[in-house]
Amino acid sequence: MMSNLNESLTFRHGATVVNRFVQAPMLTNSGEDGFATQDTIDYYHARSHAGGMIVTEYMYVDENGGPALTWRRGREQLAVYDDKFVPQLTKVAAAIKHSGNKAILQLCHVGREANFRAMNGKPVYAPSAIDFPFLPYKVHAFSEEQIEKLIKEFGDATKRAIDAGFDGVEIHGANHYLLQQFFSEYSNRRTDHWGGSLEKRMNFPLAVAREVTETVKKYAPADFIVGYRISPEEIHGQNVGYTWHDSTKLVDKLTKDYDLDYLHLSMLEYDAKPGDALLMDQDGEAAAKYCDSDKPFAILFKPFLNGAKEIIVGGINSEEAAKNAATLADLVAVGRENLIDPTFAERILEGDGDEVLTKITPEQVEKTRWTRGLIDVFSSANTVMPLPGSDSLRHLHDGFGSWSEMKYPGNPEMK
């Protein structure tokens, strides 16, 4: 099979990556009070060769925008909402770039998913104050003033990424975090400028993209990279937030109006198609309605890229999968496999794909500089996302649990 994985790629504003591999953003649970720690820096240094471009874990742009998937201090999501975080983030950028690859900071507000705030009795915000059945805490609706402030904070966070020496930013509009919550008909019940019709539900992500790109034009080098990550659809049984028909309309405006360098499709499988999640859930009635194309999302989104490059992710855990993915999109993002073996891309590019390690071991954890938070997550007997070989890590669990074992103390923000 022919593959272009070894080829360089140049984005529309001039930045060039040396190969077609991308490290996908993955939470390291290594922050402390939002600050990157030495654990964080060592982890990214060990993965600086994992692709021509390395995308960091999501970092929250407003003090109420995180942390998510956090169960105690010192196991936190990273923050970028204040200038005080820039010195440590500068070290993260340098760790990623020391081998010559591009460092991309992912910008995020997690909205209703800010569980650590709820654990500490602080309010959690979302587009609408809905009693979500899967959350044990209350959710408050943003005021219009808060929304306007938050849009500006995405720009402020972009400036910090520039100051810290990153080569680009990725706007996180996927995985049920705030931008997706605004775009989703399920989670956005507003009737003002920020919700209601599909067009109004686009307004918040478009405003964020405008603020980010204007900041880049003002402060960044001409070849600074701006990307957007999106979940192609939000359909869970009979619960529909949006379809791929809706999201391609948003993508068309994002890439056309704001000259984005790339679109990153967040998927469980790189060749996912409409309704695949429903088929896995065995929801036959809904699947019959929404499985309306047998083409992969990677193909369906191409007519709406308007010059942006396309990244796909999901299940790329072998040389064969990487080469197959490269026939569908411009770049292929590798996630969990880079936890096990950060030399995944290097081995394939050098013709040694059969030597890729496929199971995690205690020795590999130490060699590849896992953070203490990652060890807690994957060594837990209750982990919701085990890796091959996770059982070998059980003795490393320190008893503090992980986000899959969270306990919420009673406080006014609990239901």
C-alpha cells in the first residue's frame, strides 16, 4: 500500500510539518492549581517525536472553565486563563519543540463538565441550566455578559499561547465541551442570540473563532497555525444534538470565514460513518434514520474544508491502520498508542512498524514518563478506558482513585 505518511505538509498560512503524523490531545492529569508541573514537561518531552505536530491536552481559558475529569489537587487539567501560567507553558512548548516538531496548544472551556469545581462547592456553567441526568451537580446558565467575556478570554488565551512559544492553537469544539454544548440542540435551550435555531447555535463557536483568528493576526507570526476540533455528530439513541449535516454547515463557515489551517474530526474510529455510534448502541430505530451515508466522515467533510487540511483520529494503533487513514485525510492523529509507545510514528516512518509496542507495562510507564495522574487512571481496577496490558499496572495504583471513581462530598452545588 502506498503511503504519504513520510511527506511534509504545508498549511495555508505557510507552516510546514515534516510528516503526516499528529499526536492527538490527551489529558495528562498532571496539573496543580492549573499549572503545568515537571511531570507535564517530562511527559511531553518524551513524546516530542510522536508526530510532525503535537497537540497538547485541552487547557481552560476561563477560571470557571475547568478542571474536568479531575478527582484531587495535583491531578488536574491545565489552565491558560491567566498570565501566571505562561512561564510553565513556555517550558511545555519547548519540551515539545526540542526535536523540531510543531507545538499546538488546545484551547477549551469544558462547560457543564467542570466536575472539580462542583466537588469544591463552586458553580458550574453551561449554555442552559438543564438538569442533566448523568451529572450529580447543578448546572447554571451563562448570562449574556459572561458569554461576551468568555469570547474575549479565548483571545487572551491565544495571546498567551503565542507568548509561550507555541506554533499554533486548536479550538476545542468537540467531545461535549462548551463549544459543542452551544452548538447542540440538546444542551442549548436558549432563545437569545446564542441559541434557538441552528444559525443561532452557531454564533458562539463562530464568535470564538473570530476572536482567536483576530488575535493571531495581531500578535502571531504569519505562519501561526489555527485549527478547530469537532465531533461530526451528536446522536445518542433518540437524543439528537446535531447531525453531520448540521456540523458541515458550521465547518463551512468556520473554514471559509476564518481561514482555518485545519479541521480535526474527533472520532472513536478513523473511518467512522454516520450513525456508527448508534449501531454500537444497538439502537436500530434511530440508526435506520441517521445512518444516511456509507461514506466515512473524513470524505463527507471534504467539500466543506475550503482550503483547510483535515485530521482524523480513532483506532490508529498499527501501521496498517495509519496507512489506511492516510488515504482518507491529510493528517492522521494517534492517541492511546502514543501512551504505550511514543515511537509509534518513528518506527513506521523508518520501516519498522512491526516493532511497535502494543501493550503497556510498568517498565514502559517509567521509560515514557507517564504522569502520576495517568498511572492512577489506567492502574485503577475501575478504569473506564483500559489499555492493553493495564492489568500489569494494578500494583502502581496509589489508592487515591481516579476520575472514574470520583466521590462528590455534599455541598450546595450538589443536586
